[in-house]
Amino acid sequence: MTASMSQCLMQMVQTDYQMSDYQSEIAPRWCAGCGDNAILTAMQRLCRDEQLPPEKTVCVSGIGCSSRLPHYMNAYGFHGIHGRALPIAEGIKIRRPDLNVFVTTGDGDNCSIGAAHWLHAIRYNMNLTVLLHDNQVYGLTKKQASPTSPKGLKSNTTPYGAALNPLNPLSVTLGVANVSFVAQAVDWIPDLLYEILRKAHQHRGLSFVRVLQRCPEFMGHRFDDWVRDPMKMRILTHSDGLRLKPEVSRVYKNQETHDPLDMPRALAIASMQEEIPVGILYNDPSVPCYDDLRAGERPNTPALVKTVLDEEFDKVGIWPDSADPAGSTE
Amino acid sequence: MQHTPIATGNASAPPMSVAPLRPALLARYAGLEELRYDYPLVLTESMDGQHLFRPLSRIIDNVLRATATPGPAGEALRQQVLRLEMRIRHAVAEGQEGRLSDLWRELSADLIRQSGEAPFGPLDTNLDTARRALKVDGLVIGCDAGTPGKVLTHAWEAVHAERARRFRKRVDGLILRLSDILKSDFMKSDEAHGPKALESAMGAHRDGSVDFGALSAVLARARPEDRIPNDRVERIRKVLAVLKCQPFYAPGRASHFCANRRETYSYTFDSCSAALDALRERLPDVLDFTKALTIAELEVENKYRAELHDPIFEQFDESDLTSDQMGLLPSSLVFLRDGVTDPTEITRAFEALASQLPITILIQTDDILGATSPEPPRASLAAGTARLAAMAMGLNNAFVLQSASAHLYRMRDRLVGGLHFDGPALFSIYSGATATAPGIPAYILSAAATESRAFPSFTYDPTAGPDWARRFDLSDNPQNDVDWPQHDLAFEDAIGQRQSESVAFTFADFAVCDQRYARFCHSQTRVEWTTTMVPVCDWLKETGAAEYLHKPYVCGVDPDDRMVRIVVDDKITEAARRCNDAWRRLQELAGINNSHALKLLADERKARESAARTAEPPAPSMVPVADVQAPTPVVASTAIDGPEVTPDKTSDDGPWIETARCTTCNECTQISKSLFAYNENMQAYVADPDGGTYRQLVEAAESCQVSIIHPGKPRNPQEPNLDDLIERAEAFN
Amino acid sequence: MTSDGRQDFAGTAEFRHDPDPTPSRPRPAEVLAESIVEIVSDSGEGAQRCGQSLAAIAARMGNGIWTVEIIPAEIQPPHRSVAGASGNRVRFASGPVTNVGDAADLVVAFNEQVLLSRLHAGEIKPGGTILIENAWQNDPDPAIVAAYAKVVAGVRADGYRVYEVPMAAECQKYVPDPRKGKNMFVLGMLCAIYSLDAEVARAQVRFIFAKKDQKIINANLELLDAGWAWADANLDLKYKVPAPPVAARQVVMNGNAALALGVVASGMEVCAMYPITPATSASHYLSSIFEKVGCVVHQAEDEISAATFAIGASYAGKCAVTITSGPGLSLKQEALGLAVMAEIPLVVIDVQRGGPSTGLPTKVEQGDLMAAMFGGHGDAPKVVMAVSSIEECFYSVITARKIAETFNMVVIILSDASLATAQQPFERPVFNPDWLAPPINQSAVPEDAKPYDWDARTGIATRFIPGQPNGMHCLTGLAHDRDSHVAYDAAINEEGLLQRSRKLAAFQTTLRLAPVFGGDDGDLLLIGWGSTKGAIEEAVTALRAQGHKVSSLHLKYLQPMASGIDAVMKRFGKVMTIENNWNDPKDDPLINDDNRRLSSLALLLRARWLVDVDCWGKARGQPLKPSAIMQAALAKLETAEGEQ
């Protein structure tokens, strides 16, 4: 179809947003070497490439290192309270389909204090892009074990080693009803991080992206083996999913063609131990979105409110004999 | 379907040409009301714009599927409901017309009364159960002279209503959003912060707990807020007025209150001239509205820029109207009841059909054959009307549908498709209500017109594809691959034995139904039959002398249902030949027995035969090359095609960074802002290899989390401790 | 239901002209100023519907009414159990009724166990009338026969007028299952006893069953008439509570329905909630109508999510409401702190119940005042208002939305379980489009504007809503400066605290104190808040009728409070709050002035104005009764005299 006249005329005033249009006046204050920088950059690249108007973009976060991200974006930001980024984002989206809403959350925020919201957000499948910055440790509160910390991690709350096996955010998410998009990225392959983020943004529904993120301060060498050995990274590709640039393809030769609708395989990939999978594990665009389902048939207008109120008052009304009951002639 | 065989006893022949004759194939349809066929039709009041009408029998079948359970109780219900259906059928045949629910109520009450059962008895209960399963309602109509007009008008109105809903949704949405902009601006005004406005907004009408004067004083703001500039407010107000008062559709929820609203335009006309004149007259309104709509769409997105857009809207005229914009406005319906006789009207009809305007023209034909007096004319005016559809196909951009009343339900989806078509559309429909064929129900006669190829069903849909094969459709005709459809005719022979014979239904069969053609027909009873009589379809194939030796006849029945042979004059056979000719041309257009294709096929066959004889290899040009493999490059499906990119390496010895793998961790840029910089994707590269020391390069390489910095060789041999640094750099080069 | 949507009452007007059509022996009716009737049954026997219908009929005849549901705590309590009593109390009078009143005059009990429940609760007036189902005397289970006989004999001995009514036996004549029909039979009986209009009653029955089959409507009409005829023929009870004809168009509904309609009328488009008794029925009703106006009730996964979801919607420009009860309010506190810190408007409705913890889910208590005002950590100024009538339930939501959006504040509305289920007629509201929330401002923000440009005089800052060009900023729950940048330094933190507090002060300057009820000065001033208003004022009226110089003051805004309360207090010899919440009993040997814990409002008044405010109140889970307030006031007056 050809574009309508309005669309053509609108394009006349399209602005050309640059990376710098998404950089706030506050310089990032993450530790040097922190993986959050890569995520911020990927996000800004996405905004520029999709030309998202900064005023129509909202980044919502909870508490933690990851949740500082909205401060560094020149967009609307909502740096809320620990664990509650998702319901805040849902509230924003429910009556504002025009806004692009991103949620940046950490492993403590999302998988511990806000775990209930996480499961239900997947179930609601609202049109949000969720980035789980998973560095497997509480950073902002100075090194406590998180639900995704590896067993045996020595931290301030587990000085003799974390006692439990970590929770796997990917397989948990894949197991929730109405799941529609699950991907994993790592901060040290920025191109793929960007590509995955782009796919996530373009997906209609809740896209959940877990980003394995290095914390040089508290988890210094956690991912060294994988950072150094590209063959330990399993890249998931598909004609409907991720397509690799040649320079990335050349470095990361361990590739698997994975159909993003293949749930059993997605679950198997999610559980890999030796290799870190990177790519889109699951993508089902047909799952209905709660914000669409609850969008409301008609807009709320004074006339409509009056009609509905009058209907309700009529049901419980009493009037004197002399008065005209419905305010109209019969 | 049950029908009684026709008697062909040797009773004395009635006087010729006194009583109407009928083709034998139609004899079986006596007592149409007993049959469950496509009529009565229910013009459904649905909102979906798709199932605009359905046969009563289909609706009843659905009701029965939902309510009649297997078993005796369900069977009883089924019988009772079918009895009611029969009553409705009879009532409609007698000219009664009404909504299904009303007919149901009235006739079921009659049925119950006559059955002698008490109210709330089993019959009442069953009919009530069935009524509750009735999911649709609407006018029930029979098949008569009014049918094509009613069906098409109903369908057009439904499509119109659907367009109106879509229009209102869009326009009301814009009105609301524009009003919101103004209201939101008003909320910043002093007036909105005054005591009165505050009191009004607080709701507590009898509650003195807030001093609104004090509240207003508290809210007197320190900083004047940004108000919308006046010119924008003016523009929005103007646009709002146009949108709210548009005359194209009745007002919607948001546009109900428009002080100077004009009467909504009517879009139904009884001549093409009136329609075209009206559309011309309304053009300024269309332009005004379209402009307002476009401006509104820009405004709600905050995208109107006076300096860019004002000039465009100042020059906005007819030529700027796009089909997207026109598609929002109503289409016109022109209903030409008795064909087109006025030559200027025919011209205007073609003008309308050749235009790009959304005009739907319905031509109802009640008479295909036209007057015969003194001779059957080669082309009567009425017959010209009947051909209008075939002619309109030549216009290329008009949707064309031709059908008879009896086939309307079968053509329903195409009909709806035509009504949704953006441009002009022509519907030519034969009602079957020809005054000169008394005693034959309109349904039968209209079916016979299709059957006999006198009035074939077809559609031409310009949106279906670029070529005739996709645009033209003849498939709704019976046995459309032959000249005349063949049917089995069951009858009793002279000694009362049941016999069956395959008989073609030809144009002649249709013609003999018409009283005006009676004088070209000669009815012959069994005793008069001779071996020189041949059926019309066979006679038409004959050439030369046989044509003169043989007498063409049609199998007919006389008023006493006795079988006769109706020998027809050449007036009829000539017309039949013309009809057959026209039919064959339609077939060709539809790709059936296409002459070009047949010729190609014949040539090909000939070529192959001669090739086989000479044992030469087949001409290479005729056969597609299948065994030669094209050297297609095998590319990894996952890789994006593109030139091989070499790493951002400046020289073998210089420092470089694998920029694509940079994670923006700031380590290197914190070491040196001149040596390292970020590109447009915020990924690091070596901005100036001489912008820093070799030490800084090596340290950056060491601190890089992803080890993508390669220091290369030192560029300044004077730098201290080079040996150590070179050794440390080794790991990264 | 008629096509114009008015359903039931169309008939009312014309039937009124018809004199009482029931053929009955005319018996002079005893004229009463008011009467309290209770109908109690096992859960599911329809006593609630019977009571509500009785009230509706009386209201349509012009009586003032107040109804309260008697609710068992369980969904399916065992049959014939004291704990399972379910039903309705109807108080109707010649004039307006503002509260539940004292003990019941007449009780209809479907079995003796539910009767016991009301007797134990002290809800039946000594010597009152009891109509009881007598089918139990023929029950196959001898234990039931014995229990029935014992209770009936017992209440007779205690001086109650007992009528044993063959309800089931009579109903069986019309319907196969008497359990399903008894309530309409009883309704007919009660209408006969109170000389209500037969056609109004029939119209009510037709209304209740409007969606049902004609057969069912007819059967219930027959039951109504049968009950009527039976009462006329067999009972020597005939009363009339005369009422002036209804003067203005009125509506009858309960407090939760009024809250829900208030949400619609306020123009809020999002309600996020999590089920909790007794607040949930407001959300139920709202759910049934909210989508019709294009709005959404979101049942969140928990209370915290409900609050934060609402905050998200408010932040995005659609001021939202969250409806909850005490335990939910506790869970929401952190989120409310965020809304206060970030200055996001939000309306919270707290339908209070007995606490702490799960407490008394279905019963009333005014226990959440302190939690509403001071529940969160740090200094979090919020507006707290309390509703005192059904009508206020409706209007307060509109007011709250407007205050919330004007001051970018959290506004908490305190209702309670007694208002939630009580029904009272009030003047039918006339919709005003100004009530609705204004559309989202999407115009560009001026270049120099800051997201927290606090007005030095009022502390109010114009907030920027996502979508407004140039308004980009990161809102945060951390201490922040005018640019919304995180700032931990002392001066900036202090300024934020000051500005947020200033808004409350600014709002306070606009508040006006309600007039004193009774006299402007006197011996005793009773101060109340919330649902107790009607009972307090009824007690004051009665006390003044007896010559006591008692007045009352009722507070709508509890945070901030209107000026002038101290001046009023000083005009009275003694001041005492009347609250339906806990305070230590003075006569307890362990309790003295140093350790006595006071009711919430008394504590607040003492703290602010250094006035010796006493308190009286109960936290029994029941509405305060006028007679009990009278007694407390009299006792206070006596001690006052003793002191002099």
C-alpha cells in the first residue's frame, strides 16, 4: 500500500535523532568495565535506529545498579522502588499504547523481591521490552548472593559459599503461560546484544531479554572462560530470528539454527551449563497482549460517562410521583 | 427433491398455441412453496457486513442443529419447526413480508391455535425453544419483481453502515483527540483555576468543606504556563468544526452537537445523471473535509508545521484526492429499475462506470427478450440493457456482476465484494418477473435465464489480478464448459413406464416460456411426432441440407402436464444461435475452449507428431530448460549478504581495536580521551594512534574486559621502558 | 425491563394512585416513627434479598431507610448454625435515617440457630417481636425438634412476642422447593405488617426477577401475595410508618457501589486492585460498568502491584485509583511513599475492617487512621479524608481525584465496612463534565522548565507527562533536586521535604470547618469522623431533647485538618471523640492516665491543640449505636459534674 497523505506530510517533519539525543546530561556512574555500559549503548543505538522520539520513550526500573540506567537515557525515566518496575511499566502502558516502554531490571530486582511481578508480567504479555541485567550478584548493596548466583559463591551474606543452586531466569520465563518472547544476550558481544534488543523491541508483546552482564567489582572473573573462548558461546540463529554479520559469524563459529517456536529445544538450550546460548530462544507473536485485550472499545468521553452513570442511577432510582422519571417524555 | 413424472398419454391434442406451454424440464417445479430452496431470503440485520442475506431454510437448519437433539423429542421439534417454516414460505409466497421474528411469532401463534394445543404446551414450548436459538433476524422476502432491488439495496445499506462505523470511529477519534488538546490547554487558563471552575470540578455540591476562593488563590501560579499559540488553536477549532459538521454520514457520538450541521447527504439515486451531478456539487465539501481530516491527523501527532504544510493545504484541490481518502466517504447507489432506455442515461452510466468514483449502479432487468412484434428484433432496447454488463467489462476499471435473482445467494460473496470495491460497480440482475411469461414463478424463470445462457452469471473484478483469467469469472453457471447444460428428464411413456432421457436446456426452452414467442412455436403431441424432428441443440450443430430437412423442437408439456414436442421457427433458432455465440465468447474470456489456446495446442501437437516422425530432438525453445544447473552461490542462510569487512585495522604495526566487539565499558576512554574515542554506535576505536603513549595503549589493552585492543608496535622509540611494554603487548597483538 | 432502561419503577407512579388493592380485613394500624426489622437465615436462603427489597419498597414510599447486611464470615457456613447467620437489617423511619440504629424491633428468623446468633449479639430489643419458621417442630431429626422447642420456649419465657409461621408449608403450595421461595413469602408478610403499598411491592419483585422467565416472576408474585394474605389472616401485627412522598429524584445504593460510581464520575480510567474484603465489592461493581466507559479494572497479582500499577498509570497521565482494606493498605505503604516522593497523584480508597492482621474481615472498625496518615517510613505527607454517608462515598472520589491532580499528592479516602454494605437513599447526582479528569497534557514543555519547579509559595510543581516534548527527565524515589537528579546533599533533601510538606499546608488553608451540630457551646462536644456521623448526631439530638448541652463536630479532612477546631473545643466544657476503634477502658485497674492508649483522633487532637480530649469508642466490629453513644455522653457529663 502507498502511504496515506497524512503519513507523507508527517514524514516532512521527521527529525533525525542521533545517539547523542538519547544521552542524558548525567554521565553514567557505573564502575569502569561494567557490562551495564554495553546495555545502555545498545539501547541508545536501538532508539536511534528506530528513531524513537525521546518524549515517547519511557525507561522504567527498580532498584540496583541496572536500575540506574533510566538516569543515563535522555527519555522519560521512572526509577522506582525495589522489585516493582514491572507493575509500574504495566500501569504506564495500559492506557498509553503510544509510548515505547522499556524495563531495565536486575537479578535481585526481578528474580527475588519482584519475582511475583515477573511471572505475572509474562502472563499479561503487555507490549513491553524487559531487559534483565543478570550479573548474578547484588552490586549496589555491596555483594550479597542473588537468586542467580552460582552455588558456592562467597559473598557477604554467604561467606562460606552460596548454599543453593541458582534459579534459571530463562527456563522459569519459558515455563510461564502466555510467554511470547525470550532471548539471551551477553554484554561482551555488543552486536548481538543490539540485534537481540532490536528483535525484542519489534516483537509485539512482552519481550524478555536476559543479558548476562559482567560485574568487574564483585564477580571479576565469572565469565572469563566464555569471554575468552568464543567457541563456548552457542549462537542461536534462524531465518526468522537472528542473522549474523559476517564479522560476528567469523568469530563465533559455534552456531545453531534454532526455530524460535520450538519450545522443547528452547527449554533444553535454556538449561545449558557448559556453553552460554545467545539468541532468541522463543518467539511466538500470536500470543494476545493484555493491553490490547483491555484497550476498551470506546474512548472515555463525557457523554459516555453521563450515559453510563444515568443507566446505573436508573437501576436504583426513586422519584416522586410528580417528577418526570427519566427526564424525558414517554 | 420429489417430482411427479409427466404423463405423455395419447389423449387428444389441445388446440395449438392457446394455453401456455412450458419446457418439460420446468415441469418438475410445480408447487415451489413445498420445496426448501434459496427463497424466501432473509435480509439479515447483522453488523459484520459479510453475511448480508441468507435463505430461510439455512437459518432454520442452524436452529435445528442447535435445538433438535437426536431422538424422538428432537424429531418432534424438527417436524414442528419445519411445519412453521412451511407456513412462513407460504405466507411469503402470498405476498406477506415482515421481519423473521414477527412472522415467527404471528405464524407460530396461528399454528398453535390451529393445532388445538394449549399455550405452553409441547408445540408452544418447542417453537419457543427454537425461537431462542434464532440468532439472526431481518426482513423475509420472496422472489419477485422487487427482489433484486431489495437485496442489493439492503446489501448496499449494510456496507454503507459499516463504512459509516469505520468513518465515525476515525473521525470521532480525531474529534476527541483535538478537543483534548484544546481542553488540556484550557486547563492551564486562569478560568480553569477560578473558584467557580474549581467548585464545579470538586463534585461536592453541598459540602462546604473547601473554600474555593482560597483554593483558587493558592493555585495562582508563579510561572505562566505555556499555552498553545493562537494560530494553532484557531486551526484546530476550524478543523473541529468541519469534522463535527461533516455532511457525509449521520453524526457519531462525538459529533452529535454541531449547531450548524447540514442535513446528511443522501447517496441513493434513481439516475446516473443525478448521481454524477450530485457528486460534482459535493466536491467542495469533500475537499474541505479531506483537508480538515489530514490536518487533524497531523495535529494530533503534533506534526503540523505551518511553514511546511500551510502552502500544501492552500493549493489542495481535486487532483490531490487519493483513493485512500475517497474510500472513507460513502459510495453512491443508483438503482435503475426497468433497465436503461434513455440514451443520455446510458451515456452517463458509462461515464460513471469509466470514472474512478465510488458509484454502484444496479440495473434490474425484468425482460431479456424484448418485444417480438412484428418480428423478434435483432437487438431491442431491453436486450441492449441486458448486454450492458458485458460491455462494461471493457471499461477495465469497473466491477461488473451479472446474475439472475435465483442465483443471488450463490453469488453473495462476489456481490459483497463488488459493494466493497473502491471504484464504480455495475450489477445487472434479471428478476425473472417477466410479464409475458405468466404462470412461471419469477424464481424459475430467472433460473431458466441463467440455465439457457440467455442471461449468464459472471463477474469481472478488477482487484482480482492483472489479467482476464483472474478478473473474469464464469464459474457460477451450470455446466459452464458446454454449450447447453444437460439434464435428465423423467417421464412416463405411452404405456406408463418410467423413462429417463438426457435433455439439453437451450435458449429455445427459455423462449417458449414467453407468450410473445408462442406464435413461433408449434406444439406437437405424441401422435404427431416424426423422425425428422431433432432437439434444438442437435439441430443447431447441423449444417447444410440437414438444417432444412430437420425440424428443431423443444421437449415441452402442455397445461395438462402431457409431454409435447414444441417445434420452433427459425426466429427462435436464430436467436438461439446468437445466444450460443455470445456464450462461447464469454467462455473464451473465461479460458474455456479458448481459441488461441486451442490453436497453440494444435500447433504443438502437430509439431510433436512431426518431430516424432523425423526422430529429431524437440525444439529447445519450446521446453523449459530443466537439466541445466545455474551456478547459484551457496551462502550460509544466517549470514547477512554483504562485502567481507576487514577488521578496523589501520596497518600491520599500528594499534587497533575490534570495534564491533566493544562493550562501551569506558575503561580505555578513561585512560586516554585522545587516543581512544567512540564511534556513532558508542563503540571504541583508535582515534589518534599518536594521541597517547604506548604505555597507555598497553594498559588499555590489559584492562579491556573483552581483550579487543591490540597495541601494535610502539610508534615513539623514545618512550621509556619500551622493552617491558612490548613484552606485555605481546599477548594482545 | 422496559426498553427505555428504567425497568421497574415505571409502574410505581401509576400504581400509587390505586388504593390498597389487597382484600383484607381492615385493621387499624399502629403508627410508628420508625422501625428496625431483621431478616436472618442460613446463607443462601435469600434473607438479604428480602431485606433489601423491603428497604427499597419503603424507600419508594418515602421512608428514610438504612440497611445493613448481616454477613457470615464463610462462603458456605454450615446450615442451622449460629455463626452462619446471614441476612439484612432494615431501619426505616418517617424521616431521614443516617445510621443503623439500636436493637431490632422485629426479627424474622428462618431457624432458631440464626435467631440465637442475633440474640447473643444483643441485636434484638427486649420484648421485641420474633417471627420464626415452624417447620423444624416436625423435623425428622429429633435433635432439631428439641433444639427448636427449647429456643422458642426460651425466648417466650424471656418476654419476646413469638409467632411461629409455617413458611415452608405455605410456600410449598406455590413452589417445589420452599427454600427458594421463602424470602418472597416473608417479604409479603412484612409488607402487610407495615402496611406498605402492594403494587410497589409487586413492582419490586418484578424488578428483582426482571431477567428471569415470566413463569418465575409469576411464582414469586404469588408468593408475595400469599405472604401478604397469610399475615393479614393470621397475625395481629399491623403498623404504619408514615412518610411524606419523595420530594426529589433519589437513588438507593450501598457505600461501595457509590464509591464505584464515584470512580466513574471522577473520570479516572484505571483502577488497580487486589481482592480484599470488604473493599472488593466496590471493584466488582466497578468491573461491571467500567469497560462501558472504556476504562479498566486491573486485578493485579498482589496489593503492591495494584498500587504500583496505579502509580504507573497516574505517572503516564491517567490518574488512577487503587481500592483496598487495612492489610492491603499496609502492603501498599512503600509504594505510597514513592508516590509522595515523586509527587505522582494517586487516589487510594481504604474500606476499613477490623484489625490488626487479618482481624475481622467482614466487620467494621475505624482502625486505619494512623496507618493512612503515618503508615510509611519517613515524612510522607498525604491527604486523608473520611466519608460519613453513602452520598459522600460518591462525591469524595471526585473530590479526591481533583485534589490529587491539583497538588500531585496521594489522597486516601477512608470508608469502612459499615458503609460498604449499608444502603441509604440520597439525591440523584446530576452529572457534571467538569468532574472528569482533564485530558493528558501533551504539549511541549518550555525550554527552561524543570520537572520539580516547586512554587516557593505553595510547593506545587507542574509535572511533566511522558509524551510532552522537552519534558524528558528521570523520575526517582531517591532524594532529588529540581531537575529530578539524584541528590543526597542535605540542603536539597531538606528542600524536597519542605516543598512536599508545604503542599499539605497550602491545601490546609483552603479547608473550612464543618458547622457544629447542636449548639455552638455547651458542656460536652463529641467529635467524630467517618461512618459514625449519623449515630453521633442522632445521639446528640436525643440528648439535647433531654435538655443536655451536648453538640458534635464531624471531621471530613483528617490530614490536613481545617483550622478552628481548637476554637470550637474551647467553647465546651468537655471534649470527647467518638470512634469505632480501640482505646483502653478507663475502669481497668491497670489503666491510668499515663498508660491509657487513646483512640486515634483523640490522640491527634490532643497533640495538635493541647486540649484535654477524652475518647469513647468500641472496637467490637459493629457499627456504633446511638443509644450507646448517648450512654457514653451521659457518663461523661456525669463525671464532668462530679469534677465540678
